[in-house]
Amino acid sequence: MLELKHISYSVREGDGELGILKDISLTIDDHRLVVFTGPNGGGKTTLAKIIMGLVQPTEGRIFWNGQDITDLGITQRARLGISYGFQQPPRFKGLTVRDLLTLASGDEKLSKDKCCQYLTRVGLCANDYLDREVDVSLSGGEVKRIEIASILARSSDLMIFDEPEAGIDLWSFARLTETFEQIHRTGSATMIIISHQERIISLADEVIVVGDGSIRHRGAAAEILPQILQDTLGACPVLTKEVQAQ
Ligand SMILES: Nc1ncnc2c1ncn2[C@@H]1O[C@H](COP(=O)(O)OP(=O)(O)OP(=O)(O)O)[C@@H](O)[C@H]1O
Ligand SMILES: [Mg+2]
């Protein structure tokens, strides 16, 4: 179980402080699929990085399976079974896809067959990619899918995916959605997926709308989707018909 208790995060801005996350408390039970969604700049990535230990909260505590992990670093959290896929994944010159999957899995002799299984789950063919370097020669969508495959290889208890759909073509997206559904069905991990995609939102046990550094709504997908739509309508004069579209 993951528990966030009164998490706040602020940065210095000029003489003052800029509040990015404001007193967020949240509990996520094991094997749930929770989607964080909400407007750009709302604080979703910051919250995910705080869970992974990439950003240290200004206030509040984080508990994982009852253990206070607030002061633990990324490596220690990874050892406790938490993994995070970046919104914009880093590239690793000199490291092949096979190396990356091997490192992630912790199995020094990871077979080609196993690599192939992980890559297939994100819609990639192992033969084309295993010996490629994870460098700038890979497209944005390829590097994103390879990173997701490395999270699958890590088989963590808590997997956090930051906009896994970003830059991914429709066919691979369908494959990826099936993968998320399958992980969820087998109950092999708790998943937090940051997403703006209705298809992913509809998979969630719970949807949490993060806006302006706070939790704006939370509930079942069927209940939250109409609210999101209503918020969206409120924000755009064309959609609210105050301005007639041409
Ligand atoms: N270190 C920082 N210094 C200043 N501002 C920051 C810092 N980190 C985050 N922010 C700001 O905090 C806000 C939340 O950022 P965050 O990346 O968490 O948003 P997000 O919800 O993931 O947005 P998106 O949907 O665009 O990915 C943004 O306005 C961002 O510019
Ligand atoms: Mg983000």
C-alpha cells in the first residue's frame, strides 16, 4: 500500500516561494490501477517524482507497505519494488536495448526470448532492436516504448508510467493498453499511470484529477470522465459555444 501524507512541494521564486504541490494526501491499495490526469502543469509529474524519490517533498511523508520511505533515495526505493518511467525518457549512449533490459531485470543471463517477450508487449520486434543503442538514433516513440519494456522487465510491485501514450502510434498504443490490462487482471503490480487518454482513464479503478497542485476530483472513471469533460468545456469558449466555431 502506498500512502502520501500531507505532501507539499515548493520552490524558491524571487524573494518568495512557489507552491507546486499543496497538501496532497492519498492512499493507493495494492494491485489497483490508478490514473492521474489533469491540466498541463497541474503537478502530476512532480507527484510521481516525489513517489520515486527524484524530488524531495518540502513537507509531508510517504509510506510504502507501512515503511516511511521519505528519506530514501531512488536506488533504495527501486530495491523496495518501485519503478518510474519518465515522461521524456533519458537516452544512454553505449548501452544497447538488450543491456538495458538485462540491467532492469537483474538477470545477467536474460535470454533473447525473454527480451523479445518484453519488447512485444510494447509493440516492438526484438530482432530489429536488441542490438540498437538507446541513443539519439532511436525515435521518440521507440525510446518511450523501450523504457516501458524495461519497467516491465524490472517487474516491480509499484509501476509508475508518466504519459506512456506520448508519441506512440495507434497500433503500439493498443498493444500497450492490452499490456496494462493484463498486468491489472493478473494483479501482479500496483500501477499509477499518468495519462490524458480516455482509453487509459477508462481502465482505472480510480481516477485522480490533479490541478493547480491539489487533488481536484477523485473517483471511478465513469464518474470522473463527465466531470473532466465539463471542466474542459468550461475552459474553452469555442466548446462552451460562447464563441461560434468557424
Ligand atoms: N523545479 C521547478 N522550478 C520551478 N517550477 C517547477 C519546478 N518543477 C516543476 N515546476 C512547475 O510546477 C508545475 C507542475 O509541473 P509538472 O511537471 O508536475 O506538471 P504536469 O502535471 O506533469 O504537467 P504536464 O501534463 O504538462 O506533463 C509546472 O508549472 C512546472 O513548470
Ligand atoms: Mg507531466
